[in-house]
Amino acid sequence: MSRIPVVLAGARGHGRWHVANIRRLERAGLVRLAGICELTPLTEEEAGGELPEQSADFGALLDSTGARIAVICTPIPTHTDLALTAARKGVHLLLEKPPAPSYAEFRRMADGVAEAGVACQVGFQSLGSHAVPAVRELIARGAVGDVVGVGGAGAWARDEAYFRRSPWAGRRRLDGADVIDGALTNPLAHAVATALALGGTTRAEDVTGIETELSHANDIEADDTSCVRISTARGPRVTVAATLCAERPDEPYVLVHGSSGRITFWYKQDRVLLQRAGHGPEEYEHGRTDLLENLVAHLTTGADLLVPPDETGAFMRVVEAIRRAPDPEPLPASAWHRVPGEGRRVVPGVDGLVAAAADTLCLYSELGAPWAPRTEHPRYEVSTR
């Protein structure tokens, strides 16, 4: 089998991970790094080996390299246009999350890709975990009884320099275009997407309503401390809480609440803990299928795609609700402090609030957070017609 030529758009920042991953699959004989699209060319060291063809013109690079797959890891507002450029040329896609900054842009992308007849994989790596089908199987066989809700918790830390890493970092809009680079939509987007997936709510029509509470301690437009509660057509509600201002950053997780037990999934570690009535705790570790490798298998053997666009429709409803919500509230200066020598802001007590939200499916205001809004939180109603 000849190696599939791949072009990477956006090779710095998080794109460095994609460079390393493409090189890994190159060594396995599956792909060939045929081109890199960057405004400033990479050095050989940055490219992890012999330099491929480079250009700032994405379309021209796809043509000249004969690429069959494009990996897009560029600023969020550019995703749709770049994806459609590739699709029109018959090039298949691995599109970094979030796939678009609004639901309208997502639909434009997904519809255009479908019309072109190319495959598109959205880069929610957590959904490649073998734990996801394993947890679904536990739920299906009633290991924890009836599912009554799903919680998600992400208590992370990002220093102030993180929000200066690019012109669009921490922005809701830039030069009139939506960005929506908040905690729930970008760094902890996996918590949202994974909670929805375990709750059986992946498609846009599965979502009926969304409540948001958005705030920030850092000097940014977007949210860095926020929570969202999602009503679903299937019944179980999904609540996800996130912060980038944790006191003690920890592994994010998703918590499935059952009538007779619970399942905790630490999605970055592929680790699952089953706790149920009448049994001792059971812990499992699972493998993971790389999403680019799965896309290659789809093209070569017909394997099912793990994360096609329509399976991220519910997540994009959440992005849209956050986009339509009032701008996040700045937390009062009394609610946060800087950590000496670390250049980051911390919200005291937020770690416990994040965990409590996942545990109780409540929003920050309902948990008594002193800085949470006391007015009725915005609710985004979603029509399922």
C-alpha cells in the first residue's frame, strides 16, 4: 500500500502535536508528510525531519502535492473556509476542534463537505478512546441502572501568557468574525463533547435547551470559568463545569450518574471507574485509536469514521448557545488572585465548585458561588423540528 500524502495547515502551537503524529504514522508506512501550510516556513528541526514542500497558499499546496488528506489546525475562524477549499479539491479532512465558531459556519462546513463527497473527521481525540464504547456498553447492560444525568469537570490552569499566544486567544470576536475561544469551547471542549457522547446526545437534534453561566478572571473577552447545562431529547441532562483558574489543576473527567451507581471516565487517561450498589469499585484502563489513523483506515479499508461532523452537532449547539449568550462577566478583583512566580490567576474555591457541579448537575449560581450571577441565567432554546 502506498503512503497517503498529507498536508498540514497550522504546524505551530498545537500543530506541533500533529507534526509529531504525522511523522509517527509516516514511520509506520501509512502516510507521507507532503506539505506544510504556514505563513512562516518551518525549519527542519520544527518539521521533525526532512522538510516537505511549504507554502502559505493552502489551495495551491494541495494541488502541487497531490494531497489526499488535509489536517487543519489553524485559528478557529478559518476552519470552515479551509475545509471547503480542501473539500472542493476532493481532499479528505481531519479538522481540529472546535470545528467552527458558530452553528451556521458549522453547517456551511458540514454541508459543503457532504456535497463534495469527502470524508471529514473532527479532532475530538477523546472520542477515539476505547473507553467510550466500553462505558456505553456498561450503560446499555444496566450496570448503573437508569442514567439520570451526566456531569463533566475540568479544573485546569493557564497562565496569562496563554491568552497572549495569538491575536485570537481568549477572544469572542476578532475583526468582526466570531472566535468564541472560551474554556468550554476550546481547551476543555473535550469535556463537553465527551459528556454529550456518553449521554447519547451527539447530534444537533438531540439538544432541546442550554443554560450558560460564563465569567472570566483573566483580562480577556471569552470565559475562563464557566458552566453549561444541556437539556436533551433523550431525557438525561448534561452539566459541564470548567475553569482555567484552578488552585490545584487536575485531570478532567466525565461522570455518568445512574440510579444504582456511577461511572467516572478520566478521558485524557482512558481510565474508567465503575461504582455500583452491592459491588466493590472496579477500575479499567483502555486503549485509544488515533483519529488520523482512523481516517486513513476509513479511506483504505472502509472503517467507520469515529467523529464525523454530524456526531459533533450537539457540541456545536453548545458553542452556538455560548456565542449567543451575553458577554462573560468579569469576576470582581476580590474573587481571584495571582499566584506568585507563576503568572496566573486563581479563583479560590473553584476546584470544589467544578467538582460539585459535575456531582450534582447544578450550575455555579445554584451551588452558591459568591461571584456567580444572581439573575436568571440565559437559556438558549433549541428547536428540534
